[in-house]
Amino acid sequence: MSVKWDTPDYRDSSGLYIPISVESLRTGAADDFDVYLRTGSDYFLIKPKGSSISDVNLNKYAERTPYLYIRTTDQDPFFKRVDKYIDDVITSDKVPLRQKAALLSDKAVDIVDKIFADPSHPEHLKAAHRVTQNFLSFVAQDRHAFLHLVDLSINDHYTYAHSVGVAAYCLATALAAGYQGEQVVNIGVAGLLHDIGKSQIDPAIINKKGPLDEREWGEMKKHPQLGGELLRAHKNIPDIVIVCTESHHENNLGTGYPRGLIASKLDPMVGIVSISDTFSALTTKRSYSHPRDSLSALKLMKENIKAKFDQELFMKFVKLFLAEEKKAG
Ligand SMILES: [Fe+2]
Ligand SMILES: [Fe+2]
């Protein structure tokens, strides 16, 4: 069912296993499933179905790897089981933020995976909305909770890490900018789905290790419009989600694509997705380049591309991170 993305160290090339982060297994998510440890291309059964893994053992595995594996045939039953208790885990005050974030991220990755494999399936879009509501309830719990969603163990897969990261930044920025309720959820959904059009582009272009040539770049630039078309084919997708998807590569100077719209033609919510997208693209690991750290990415955005964004909004975005730095120091 999965699109064949370039997935070094993350997806099993045989397609028989999928990764689940060790942290989310602490929530008991895998009790009804076999769990495997991967060593190179070999998988070892470390926990049979019907038993649980102790925290002590999970700590041991966590030292070796950020994720363990379940069988791909268990993917749907596993996440259906997660659906039953994810609300309780997210709202519990006994579960650490890190575990909540891991479970949310695994769930969001499952949805992004399904959406990219079949963007026409209405259930997948509904699931994206539901998980974004969970994201929001999580992000609203703590000022810096969004950073846990971004600091994910599952970071070897650019499309997944990027989609989850952009959704998290969008929600935190929307809250900082004073948006409320369903508007915030819509911005988060737009963050999760903004690159959905890439599902229609040749994986050889998407996965290319290095700069694209002119023809490839021309193809790549079609993804916002293709994404808009995919979303328009669904009922009940709010207009703003479609607009953000179509316009996330536009900018205030009118030098973006596909339409070269200027600031006055852009919905302010688009700016939230654009800033989040740019920042995530700079800070997420790709197979061919090292990610920047948050501060150097913000510096680069401030020095080189600030004029492309709404200044007030950009400063709100910057403050999300400066507060974190102070806290860490
Ligand atoms: Fe994009
Ligand atoms: Fe993107």
C-alpha cells in the first residue's frame, strides 16, 4: 500500500515491517502484536503477541534504536487499536509529553503514508482531521510541546518528518497569532497535507539525491496545484486548507509559484504554512544533506528571506523558538 519513497534506515525494503517508535510502545500500543528488533536487514522477534515489554527492556532497546518494528500486515489493526485510546493518552496528565508526541507522530505518519498512497480516499482525509485535533490538544498543553512533535525519532523519512513537523509548527504559530478553534485545526490540517500533490510526481524526482535539473524542477513545481486538485475532489475539505496547499510556495514579494501572487492576494493563513514549511525544509534531515539547527535556520530566514513573509507573523514564529532557547539555557 505504500508509495516507494526513498527510505534509508527507516522502511524495510521488503515491505514486510513498519517502524514504531520505542517511546510510543511505552503506552502499551503493541501488546496485541509481535514486535521485532531490526539489525541490518534481519528482524528478531523480541515480543510475541499477547505479552508486554517492560520499561527496563524498552530502555535497553532505546539505547540502540529509536524504533522497533511490527509486521506491515498488523499496521491497520495496530493503528485501530491506537485510535481507541489515543484521546486518553493525549489528555492524561500521567503520560510524559515525549511519549504522547511519539504516539501522535506514529499515528500521523501512518495517515500521511496512507494519504500519499491513496489521496482520493475520504477516510484518510477524515483521519488527517482527527489526528490534527489530537495534535492541537497536545500542542495547547505546554508552550513547547510542539517541539516534541518535531524532535521525532522517526526522522529518516523526509516526507513524513516534514509533514508532521509543518503541522506542529503551523498549530503553534496559529495559536501564537491568536487563531482559535476550528481555524487552528484547519491550519494544522493544511500543514499536514500541504505537499500532498507530491504524491502525483515521479518518485525519481522526489527522491533525487541532489539538485533538480530544469525539467525536474518544472515537474516539482506542479505539486501545489496538483495538491489543490486532489483536495478539491473531496467533499467537506475547508477552502482554507485548499488555498494553503495551493499557495504555500507563494510569497509576499510575488516571486513564488505557481502564480506569483503578491501579499495582498494571499490569505494571512497561507503565511503560517509558508513560514512553517520553509523552516521545516531547512531543519529536517534529507538523504543528501545535513539539517540546520533551529537558530541557524531562523537566522538564514531573517537575513535572506524575511521580506517574503509577513514580518509580524515571522517574529511570532521566531519567538516560539527563542523562548525554548532561554528555557534550555
Ligand atoms: Fe511544497
Ligand atoms: Fe513542504
